[in-house]
Amino acid sequence: MPKASEIKKNNAIEHNNRVLVVKDITRSVPQGRAGGSLYRMRLYDVVTGAKVDETFKDSDMLNLADLVRREVMFSYIDGDEYVFMDNEDYTPYNLNKDSIAEEALFVNEDTQGLHVIVVAGAPVGLDLPGSVELVVEETDPSIKGASASARSKPARLTTGLTIQVPEHISTGDRIRINTAEVKFMGRA
């Protein structure tokens, strides 16, 4: 049983007889308290999809839920759902567009290293690899000799994600992006 301070994003915990997936964690240190941080967590119920906000002390013990990560590849979009296929047994996993809105900006047909998080047989989330390769769909024209400067410009990628890239990057370039920091890493 880990402490609240050891819980990470995308962990599944059992709390109040429900299985909840951690989507966001905010740490705060209130003034006037004798030590002890508070961890405010945005959780989603696996069964109902309902949003739950809970606050835990750093020393609170939490139960981790049984959680399986299955390696998948993106198949297609079916209305409001993204469909992923298991790389081993070809099981389809449907995830609602709203539940993976942030992660979907990094997903295309070529994305390698994707994992679906399965709790109690139901897919509840998407675990991204450390970096992904995407194509620049639209950006300002590149400037000759701009590789020597450290200035950047916005670029919209094929998935709809907009990030800052160096001036020498142009439309159609394939680039690597750090998924945790949402930053340009280099050309692919």
C-alpha cells in the first residue's frame, strides 16, 4: 500500500468501494501546518466515468487497484470513440474521445509504444510513450540561416497539437515530440 505522495498519474486506486484512475495531481503545502503536504487528485470512476476530486495527506495510505497495461496500436475513430487493437491477441479497446482528449493529440496511425490501461477488464486510459513522431501540417515558412538562431515559431501538427519549433522547421517535416513536456525534441 503506497502513501498518497507515491501515487503517480494514470495509477488506479481503490477508494470508497470504487476503482478510480488518477488523471491529475496537484501538491500543496498549506501555511501554518506542522509539515505535511496535501495532494489534490482529479480521479475518474472506472465504471461510471464520473469525475471525482479528492484531497489526501501525504501520509495517507491508498490501495492500488489491479491494473494491466496492454500494448496496442491505433486503429480508427468510430464517432466519439478511439479504437485501439491489442498487439498480441487483436482485442479491440474503445476509449471515449473526452476521456483521452490530451493523449489523443499525440496519437496517429504510426505511433509506436502505446499502452491501454485496463482495470477489471475495462479500458480506462491511454499511456503514451516518452516521445512520438508527428508531421508538421502548418507553420510559417522557414528562414534561410535560421538554424543559428534560438528563436521559435508555432507549428500545428497533423493531430491538431500546436507546439513551438525552431525557425528552420518547415511544413511537411517529421519531428519528435516529448509527450511529458509537450516540447520539440528534434527532427525524426
